[in-house]
Amino acid sequence: MALGDPSADYGSIAAVGLFVALMCVCIIAGHLLEENRWMNESITALFIGLGTGVVILFASSGKHSRVLVFSEDLFFIYLLPPIIFNAGFQVKKKQFFRNFITITLFGAVGTLISFTIISLGALGLVSRLNIGALELGDYLALGAIFSATDSVCTLQVLSQDETPFLYSLVFGEGVVNDATSVVLFNAIQNFDLGNISGAKLLNFIGSFLYLFGTSTILGVASGLLSAYIIKKLYFGRHSTDREVSIMMLMAYLSYMLAELLDLSGILTVFFCGIVMSHYTWHNVTESSRVTTKHAFATLSFIAETFLFLYVGMDALDIEKWKIVSQTYSPVKSIALSSTILALVLVSRAAFVFPLSFLSNLTKKTPNGKISFRQQVIVWWAGLMRGAVSIALAYNKFTRSGHTQQPSNAIMITSTISVVFFSTIVFGLLTKPLIRLLIPPRHLSREASTLSEPSSPKSFFEQLAANSPGLPDLENGISLHRPTSLRLLLASPARSVHYYWRKFDNSFMRPVFGGRGFVPFVPGSPTESSVPLLPGNEN
């Protein structure tokens, strides 16, 4: 139908209006179920989307169950950027970077291990089901598709203030995992699988590392550029709307630049968010700080709600289910979904527990180690699959959301089945499991021993003094000044964070702004007038 066609316009308005109304229902239902032992907002949105799909299916006499066709462009260009950016903008940076090596182990190395196990398992088990002509690239794509986790359900239960250490692990791994899975998927799509050699494998690994490095650098550069522009021009003296707008647009521009350069937009916009919260946010007026904090969080919340509604409604795509039911028996469909789910469970356990053991070997204090109960929660958090898996599956096995090939159709329906089962079943059990493994008394204990200091000043005064017997707020132990070179290497008197802050205060903040280095302009923000955001503590 042509643009301007009344029937086309009416259909678009009806689709948008339906989704807006459903999101309102999701918000109300999520509020009412806030204290429910089993439900959370993501599962609520999924059920509402599924119920709406059933209603549409009956209303259309079984012709379709949705009002929008799943689009990877809609997901990767419009919905994912605000979610990832807000994650970087609100994250507690000290906790994140303190556990950065462990997060990278889980998010990058762990994802590669999971990808390998799922790909090999699919090649050995799925191939025996005789579902159609699948090539090596399809099995590798399955490994990348089902390596992408969705830890939203777990993060909605965990608290960044009550369990900062565990939250930073689950949250950080989720972001790095998404980026790794998407980069892996794109690399497989562009890799010549017909002529594999050692040199090409090394080139593949080099390209993978190059994408990670350059994407991170681009995100940091974009954040620094926004900080410099706002610091020098100081839009706030004329209009707070302009500085809020420039922050939003430059954050989104960083993502689009990464996609145009064939880099990882997820990593780029995530690190852009971290840098903006460290520098740019302190260069704007007080009202703009409050506005940006809530605006970014609201956009992220709306995008997440829309995604789960979208996935729930799309699950009943009658076109693909009809193709599968006409070609395969129900037993074969269930066998395929069960095999994939089993590979997900095994691949997750295959790296979480061994990598946790390796990470614990590098920790000097018990509080820095990942306990077995925490390992179980990290393992559980990564069992759920979500919109990233569905988007990658549609990208691989459909054209513009449609397919007539049975082997492709069953891959889409199996992906939807795994996503639904993992999100609903594992998601419903998440709250009781966390309450069982981490009772309230352990929550308060972790909050007191691992939470960040109330202010950076108190933390650095403590480090600077570092006298015998002085309590360490970070680990709940006493720090003693090392008396020999061996002791100094084993437990340095000053942390890496100390030297970073020294470099930051001497070179970075005078150029890019930040707390304490914004020049006074009439009407400019004053640091004492606004408390530091919980997610922006340094």
C-alpha cells in the first residue's frame, strides 16, 4: 500500500496505539505485582504480549497473531541503543572496573567457550534429527545465537546497592556477552567457511580483538568529545534543552558511527555512557542532570517493555508454525528445542564454575572471591535467552521476517520456544532462588562489606593514610603498610584506582571537565548543590 493510503495509515495508527496501550497495561501490572514472589516486569510483559497475540489470532480467524513484523533494524537501531547506553550511564563504575577482569572472563572468554560447546553439540546432535539441509555456517550461527544471554529477569531481582559485587558481575557479563555474541555472529556471516586454514583462523581472532578494541576506543572518544563540547560551549547558560539534546544525540551518534564502520555498536555506546557519566554529566546544569538521569532510564525502560511485548506477540507467528507442523512431527520439534536447551545448560556450566575458580585464585581476600552460591546465581542468570537471540535467528534464517523453507522455519520456532521456556520457567524461579541462596542477612552483610564508600573523598583519605590497623572499607579488613618488596608486590599500598584518579585529576578533568573542574559561570552547576547519583559514583 502506498504512503498516504487511508487503510495503510489506519493500520499503522492501530498498531502503534495497541502497543502504547499494552505498555501502559504492563507498567500498571508490573507495579501491582512488584512484591509478588514469582513475577517480574519482563515476564509480565511477555505474558501480556502472548495473550494479545492469542486474541489477535482468534480475531483474524487464524491468519496472523501480530500487528508488526519482527525487524532486526527496529531492534538493533532503535530499541537496543537506549538500553545499553543507560546501562553504561547508570553503572557504578568503581564496582564494574574493580571486577573488570572477571567480567571479561565471563563475558568474552565464557561466551567463546559457550559458542564452541553449542556449535559442536549442534553439529553432533541436531544434525542427527534430519531437519533439513543445514550447513556448517548454520551450526556455527546457532552457537552464536544461543550464546547471547538475557539477564534482565535476574537484574530486576538483584539490587545494585544490596549486592553490588554480584550485580556488577551479572550486569557486566550481560553487556560484554551481548557484544561478543553479535560480533561472533557477524564474523561468521563474513567468514569463508569453505576454505579454512590456520592463517585464516588467526586472522579471524585478530579481527575479533580489533573489533573489541576499536569499538571501545570509539565509545570513549565519543564520550570525551561530548564532554569537551559541552564544557567549552556551556549550552546551559542559554538553554538546558540544548545540552540535554546534545548529550542524547551524541550518545546515539556513537552507536550509529560504530555500525557504519562495521564495529560493535553495543560496546561503543556502553563505554560512551560510562565516559559521559564521568565527565559530561558534571558539565551540565543541575536541572539537566536530573533530566538526563530520568530521561535515559525512562527510554531504556520503555524499550525493554516494548521488546518483551514484541517477543510475546511474535511467538504465535502462524506462518512459521504452519510450515513446521506440515513438515515435521511434534516430537521432532520438541526434540530440537530440548537439545538446544540442554546445550545451553551444559555450555553455561562449562565456563561459569571453572572460570570462577580461576578468578578466585587471583583474589587475595575472601570477600573478593565468588562464593559457590554466587556462582550458582551467575550460572542461573545466564540461562535465559531473549530478544538478541531472536533478532539474530531472524537475521540468519529469514528474509524480512518471512521464510518458506522448513529447516529455517523450525529454527525460528525452536528459538522462540527456547526463549519462552527459559524466560518464563527460569524467570519465575529467579526470585525464590535468589532469596534461598542469599537470605536478607547475607544481603545486608554484602552491602556493608562490598558497597562503595559514601564519597570518593573518604575512600582516598583512607588510602592516603594507610596506617597500621586502619580499617579498609572495601573489604572489611585492616590494611598494613608493606615493609618489604615482596609484601609490596603482594598487597600494594596504593591501588590502580589511586593512580587512575591521580592521572584523571591532573590531565583529564582540566580538559574534559567533571566534578570539581567546571569553570564558574553565572548560573552554572555547583557540585555541592546536587548529590552524586548512585550510578555515577567514581
